[in-house]
Amino acid sequence: MDVGTPMSSRGVSPIVLVVMGVSGCGKSTVAALLAGQLGWPFEEGDSLHPQANIDKMAAGHPLDDGDRMPWLEKVADWVDARLDAGSSGVITCSALKRSYRELIARRGSGVEFVYLAGSRQLIASRLTSRHRHFMPSTLLDSQFSDLEEPGPPEPAIRLDVGPSPVDIAHTIVETLHLH
């Protein structure tokens, strides 16, 4: 597959992968591996948060739906821009609630959610070893509380975070036939 050539010009529909899950599940690592392997643009969804959201989370306060809406709109705009250009891409976003995923996939096609699932215990252990991130481990409970796992008819696959990020990325490529 040519890098940089819009997929629609080759007869293949573009797809944007939204790598989702709670903080600490490995979204950024897996998404960066995928984007590099596929030669697709990558956006770190956290970079789209308004500064007020980052400050709130850094202070140990969970975001509410009102805080998340402007951020989710930016994520959805990035997805739409990729699809409008006829190109695929990879973006990270916690996308914890079904209503958030509906906003992100508002076009009705072209989006596949990749849900990285793990136990609270495993994710908590990963968060305690993570440095230089604005999301404190104390907010993990609020994320699990808000989490509505994707289910039918959502365009989503679920992968366990136990294997290595390289293995997870390989499984995503195989499962979605992204060769």
C-alpha cells in the first residue's frame, strides 16, 4: 500500500482506528506502533484536550461530560478530516461511554474502535510506573466507573492488554485485515 496516497483512489475505503480504553491501558503505545507499521497519520487524543481539562485532571479531579464534550468534538473533527481526505489514520481516545463513541463515529462508517481491555489491578500497576503524565492514578476508579464497554452494533474489537504492545498491534492488523 502506498503511503500518503488516499485509500479511496486505490479502491479501498479509508478507516480511522480509534484506540480506546481507560488511562494506562496502552493506547498511545499501541496506536503509535500501528500508525508506524501502517504508515498512517497518528494523533495523540490527549493533545486535543483544552488546558482546563488537563489542569483539572492533574489536580486529581475527574472530568464530567461537560468537560469532555469540546475535547470529543476535536477528536471527531480529526476523524472526519481524515475521512474527508480519503485517508486512514489512528487516534487515541478513552471513548469511555457509548455516547462518546457515537459522536466520534458520527458519520456512520469509516471508524473502528479498538478497545484495549484490562483488569483494574493490572492497569493500576501500569499507572504507578508511568511518569510525566497529567492523569494521576487516583482517577482510575472514575474511569472504570464511566466505562461502558463497546458492544453490538458498535464497530469495535476488544483486545486484552496482557500481551506485548507489538503483539497487540499485530493482532489488530490481522483481525481487521489491514495488510
